[in-house]
Amino acid sequence: MNIAVWIASGLLATAYLFVGGTKLQKPEEQLAEGPSTAGAAATSIKLIGGVEVAGALGLILPWLTGIARFLTPAARPVQVVR
């Protein structure tokens, strides 16, 4: 079970880090051109990117540092009990 939690957390953290990082690195002019961001302010998109990067760190750091270790398995996707 521990390995499955690490795999799921790692994949989710990688996705959040990639998506949030690209939002933070793009210039403001390019952010407004995207089809999913039409009408949103560039600062709002940058803020969302920062929250996504923080979420990626929040998935991995509690277990690595040993502080509040219960947060890592609690952040995994919900499993259906059979």
C-alpha cells in the first residue's frame, strides 16, 4: 500500500508541478491567448499556477520531512471500498 501511495503521489505531484510551472514561466501576453484562459486576468492565472506548485510540494514534502506524515496518504485520490 505504501508503494501505491508513493506512485500516485509522485504522478499527481509531477502533473501539478508541470502545469503550474508552465503557468508561472509563460509571459503574461501568452497566458491570455490560451483557449482555457480566455477572459481571465494574467495575475489570476499566475496565482493559480503558484497554488498548483504549492500543491505538488504538499503532496510529497510531508512524508519526506516526517512532519505531519498523515497528510500524504490523506491527499491521495479517493478509493472505492468493495
